[in-house]
Amino acid sequence: MRMNRNRTGIGALGMMALGLVASLPEARAADATAGKAVYESKCMICHGRDGASATGYAKALGLEPAQLGSDRVQKKSDADIRKIILEGSGKMKPVKGLSDPDIANVIAYVRTLAKK
């Protein structure tokens, strides 16, 4: 009888742990629609509306933003893209003011730009 009580206790602890993990930003499914809104406010100024062309602003700064739908970008892991967003890359400066869910959502949106 004692073993059954321990199993029940472990099961309850396991369920609580699953609940905690599911509440972490990384564990939630990213939302590409929400990511598009963040992209439009933080990324579009350089990467363009379609993620495939440098804007006049980027050109004026001497930037050649990555084409986000390209194989070169799409083959990067989510962790690699996250690092670029947070730390910058080359002349690209880090993007400030994004929460973990914002970043995950932007990455989900960038994945929708993959060339077919």
C-alpha cells in the first residue's frame, strides 16, 4: 500500500513539473502572426516587408540585410537566429526590447518566409 501512495505522489509531482515546463516561454508554441507584427515594428525597416530586400534605410546605413527566406537563413537553427536577434551579426545591431515570446514569434514568422 505504501508504494501506491508514493507512486501517486510522484505522479502529482510529475504533473506539476509538466505544468511548470508548459508555462515557460520556450515550451509554448510560437505564433507567426504575432511574430509578423513584431517583425513589422522591429525588423522591416531594414529587411523589407517581404524579408527579401534591403530598404533605402538599410542602404543608407551601408547595410546588406540577409534575405530571410533564403536557404542560408532558413538552414540556421532557431537558436542561431535567436542569437543573431539578441547579439547582432556583422553590421546588424542587436534588437532591443523583445521578450522571449516576441523572439520565438519572430522566428516562427521568419520560417514562413522560406522560399518554396
